[in-house]
Amino acid sequence: MKPAWTKVLSLKVRAGCNWEGKLRNGTRKHGLEKSAITRAIFEGVKGDPQFRNARQSELEWETKNFMKRAPEQVRSEEAVAAGNPVVEPPAEEDPVQVEQPN
């Protein structure tokens, strides 16, 4: 799904979309759920023998998951371009496992 969406929509366009076209942070997003583009992407992906048996729900999940972080990526790219690189928080470490006495 990722390569298909990347070929069709730029990062900035993806940042302006969500599945249902709901208002987010005061901005109306373009809905993908009933979009002709979504229908075309799904049909194209299902045309690939590898994904022929993919369920609609799987395609929707992959699409939503891929679109989810686009606004953050755009803000990050804009900050870097402006000379203000975004510092990522450190990754959470695994908690120390303590063995319980028998």
C-alpha cells in the first residue's frame, strides 16, 4: 500500500487527508473513505497477484496507518528546512526484568 499511495499523493497532500474527512486541529481534512482515488488504489493493489485476496478491511487499515503520521513528517521537514531540526525523544528502554524467587 505504501508505494501505491506514495506514487499518487505527496507527503503534504497526505497530511491534509484522513479516513473520514473529519476536522482536526481546526482544519478540515479531505476524506479518503469514499474517494475515487482510494477506490482506484485499492483496485490497483488487488490487481497484483500478491494482494489479490486482501480483504477491504486490511487495505483500509494499511491506508489509515500509512496516512497517520504524515502531518508530523511535514512539520519535521519544515523545521529542518527552517534550520530548526526536531529533536526526537529518546526511545523507551525495556524495563529491567527481575526474576521472582521460587
